[in-house]
Amino acid sequence: MTLRLAIDGHVLTGKSQGSRTVLARLVEALQAEGLADGIVLFSDDPEQIRQAYPGVEHRQLPSSSSSRRLLLDFPRLLRRERVRAALFTYIAPPLSPVSTVVFMHDILPVTHPQYFPWAFAFRFRLLTLLTLIQAKRVLTISESSAASIRRLFPFASSKVHVLLLGPSFDEAVYEVAEPDPAKRPYILAVGRIERRKNISLLVEAFLAADLPDVDLVIVGSHHMGYEWKVPSDHRIRQLSNVSDAELIDLYRGASLFVFPSSAEGFGIPLLDATLFGLPVISSSRTSMPEVAGSLATYFDPERDDARDVLRDLISGHFGSEPIRPASAGDRQAQLAKFSWHRVARRFAQIVRDVAA
């Protein structure tokens, strides 16, 4: 990087979520591409993440209050560090002394407010408007998200750039899934548990499929105050706080991956599943077809008969109509298209253009 760039990295020490994964993988890729020189990374606990990101300068955020950071801390810190541009996730300081780039993964609380608490959706819409007005560039993670931003905030259309993401893990990890024939087959679902993710729909379809020798493994934690309990059925398990190594093993051992979400900015677990060569059933909504392409069998989770359609797809896969997994060529094409190295190079060029 030929300029001093500040990055708000508070999500790197926060809860596990898509924005944390994206920023972590981006910084890793910038280091791998030799583009990290001049990056100043602000976080709540620099010592915790220093070893993971040795190629950048680390700085302590002085406050845990998001409002104070945006209104007071960052304007002062950016002046002190003499940076020329700054990257923020979703919301940028309204009075930034330098050019700002905003990583706005999606605007789902605006396009799909029914899935979020009303106060959160209202606040998000207001802060998004203010951020889009003053940001120099807006980075988003799919053509679907870009189209939503341009449609609802047309004044920001020229600022929007799409950076298709990469996967959760290093490329060498993605060996083809090989379920152990000595163990019970299982369906895998990965992602936070909240209303739009449709985990309850998946569970209903699984129970209706009535497969006594197949399990359902759900990996994820509750979010957005969504209350959902695992049904008392020995075939269904919910796992949370799973390590990367454990999650990789779960992907490699699965017989089927199901991603029933109604709305996503991108859907990294869906990309991971295609790279592991899993048979995939996915929602046809928002960004999902963009990510999985021809490597998934789709259904619409918003249709009245969604449960029955998903039930039949699951039954068919374990019966007479198995879903085709990705071929070696398909997986290589996915790795080439969704590459963190490509993201890092494109990101660096956008930042240089902003500073210039």
C-alpha cells in the first residue's frame, strides 16, 4: 500500500459474524499480496490480534462506545496518525477529516425490515443515508447488494463498487467432502440463527421428510433477539462456538448442505459448501444464485409451499433423486472467481484512487 490507510477493526475482536470474517480475510490477503505497508489497524485489543496481522501498525481504540468513536475518537485519531484515507464497516464518521471508504456488505435492514427489530432498522436506514452522502467509495459484496443500494439511494450510484468475496478458509483446506460410510449421514446448515435464516423452515422440512437414519446438524448462534429452540429430536443438533478445524471437519463429513436464508448480502457458508464439493440446496433469493451459480438446487423459501418443496428435495437426495455435487472443474472455477487475492488487489486500487 503506497499510502497510509486507517482501518476500523473493532469487529475483529467482536462476535463471530460475516463482517468479522470479511475484514479478517481482507487484511490477511493484503499482507499476503504485500499491500499492507502503511495500514494502521484500530481495534479494542491490539495485543489479541497482533500476531494474526503482523504486517500492519496496531492502535488501541480508546472507547467502547460506538457513538463516541464515530463522533469524537476517529476524527481525532485520523488526524493524529496522518492517514490519507480510512475504511469503515457499514457506518463512517459523519465528520471524517480524511476520505472514507465504507464496506457496506448489504442494506438488508432497509430492503427486508421485517426481519429486524424496528428500532434497529430505523436507525440503520438513517445512518446508512448519512454514510452514503459523505463516503467517497462504497464497497459491497454482491451485484444483488449493489443493485439495492443504487435503487434506494440513487445519488450514491457512482460510488458503489462490487468486491466479490473469497471463502472462509485457505484454498488448501477445500478437499472434497467424503462422508464416513460407518457413520450416520447428516445434513449441514451453517450461519447465525435469526428469522431471515429460516432455520425453523429447514427443521420442519427435515422432520416432514421422515428420514430415521439421517441427522441434521445446525452450526450457529442466536442473533437479533431471535428465540428458537432445538426440537427434542435425537437426530437434530445445534452447535455453537465451533472452531475452524471443527467446522472444516463438519463440512468434509456432510452428505448435504442446505442454505434456506431469505436474504443475504453474500453467503460465505454457501460458497464454502460448493468448494468442499457438497451437494447443495439453496434459497433462490437475493445473492444466493450469484454465489452458487449452477452448483446448487434452488427453492424459494418465501413461497407458501416452501416447506413441502424443501422436504421433497431432501427426501429425493437421500432417495432416488440425489443432488449433483460440484465437480473438480466446478470447484476450481469457484476458487478462481472468488479469490481473496483478487479482492485485495482491487481494494488497494480503489483506495489509491480515493487518496489521489
